[in-house]
Amino acid sequence: MAPGIIPFPAIPSSAAGRRRDSPKARRGGCDPSSLRSGRICKVKIDLLFDPFGASWHDIQEGAITAEGVGFDGVWLYDHLAGSVHGQQRVLECWTTLTAIAATVPRIALGPMVLNVANRHPGTLGVMAATLQEVSGGRLLLGLGAGGGPHTPYAAEQQVFGRPVLGDTARRAALEAAVATIRSVWTGTIDGVGGFLRPDPTPPIIIGGFGPKMAQLAGRVADGVNLPAGPGLGRLVEIARASRAASARHSSPFVVTVSSDLSAAARERLKELDVDRAVVFVTPPFASHVRGLAASQR
């Protein structure tokens, strides 16, 4: 495995016009130029940059490199305090994604995943619609319930006077946030109009580690992010079954998996018909991205 490329760690969920290569065209199939002969047919390969302790220059160079060598997307964690990972700093996720969108023209981008406790969902709906326009339709809106009261991440909420609730309440808050965001995207709420409507609507992708989050993603979202491992097949099955039984059953459902790109992992992703693989990358991003690309040729 290339240096700086490690399996996704178990962290609890937390353009003024159309582009020539439309977002719909980038959501499936095989791009022959992507990673040259190392491309996994039908499975897009995204990168998750670890922002803890990283600089904007390093992230920007990494994103430019990722696009240049043929990767499909860049994701960032949503955290507020570097100390929760033993670092002195961490760049705020949404601001950084917006800067990537404005400076790197083609690659997809998203948060992995936004803790819905960090931003009011109504405001987040407008933020997402705006970033969808700024990026020319490249946003993948990752959402999560955030870490529980007994995780290190609780401190990021408690220091601002925000309560950290139990699992059931946080899942309910996530479901309510999805509903609010979709309401904002209609353009009018309770008779108040003029809210920005994204075009196209970005897929909402819920990140989770267990069956309850997989079920929720299938029922209310447009996709799911799951960890690789022995339970992956069952979680994918739960998410897809929940989708099939939901009111949204006829719309596309994106399955993303946080994984390495070993031969065994690639084969498993193909067996499960996964849409996007997400590979964790540490700084310095540009050199590690080049190493990963070389390892896949």
C-alpha cells in the first residue's frame, strides 16, 4: 500500500451555469481516462483527505493532483477542534470544500460527513444549494448524526453549550434535518419564498456504521456511506431493502464504501455493485495521491 494511504478509520458520523461534463454523466459507468488501466469499472474512486493539522495549500495541491491523475472525488471530515485528534488545528469543512470547488474545476466533492448539530439544517440547505451552484453541480452532501456523548467528539458540541444526545435522539435529529433541507430546496417554506433551489439537487448521502443508520439512509436519503469489513454486505442489503420499501424507491440510490484498494477489496466492491470507493489519505496529500494512483496502474 502506498505511504499515506490507509484504510478509513472508524470515526463516528458526524458554478453559475452547467459544466460541459454534467454531474449526471459522472455518476456511473467507466471513464477510460480515470486511473488509466487501474480503474475499477463502474466504481468511482474518491479520496478522503485527513484535515487534522493540514494546511489549505496542502489540501488544494492534493485536490489538484487528485483531479489531474484521474480520481473522481475529494471528501473532508467535518470537525471543529483539532484537539479531538491530538492536533493543534483543523480547517472547517464547508469553507474548505467551497475553496476547492472554486479552484479545482471538475472533481466531485463532499463532506464525510456533516454533523447536523454543527449547522442549522435550514441554513445548511441554502449553503448546499449555493455550493452546488458554485461547483457546477459537483456536490455530494454527506450527512451524519455525529458522535455520541461518550466519544471524544462530544467536546466539540459541549464547549459551545450544545447537548450531545443519545443514539436514538441523534438519528431523529438527522432525519428531521434531511426533511428540512429538502423543504428549503423547494424554494418556499411556510409562505416564505426565494430560497435558492439547487439544480441539479445534490444527493444526500448518510454515513453510518450499523444497521439502524443503513436503514435510515435507505428510507430518507439518496445514498449511504458504509465502512468496509465483514459486515459490509449485510449493511448494503439493509440500505437497499429500506430504499426499495420507501416512498423514494424509484430514484437513484448511491452506495459509497470507505475502503482500501487492495485486490480483495476491489473484488468485494464489484460484487456488491458499489458506486464509489472512498480511500483515506494523509498529508502530504499531493505526493500520497500520486503514489496511490501509481499503485493502481
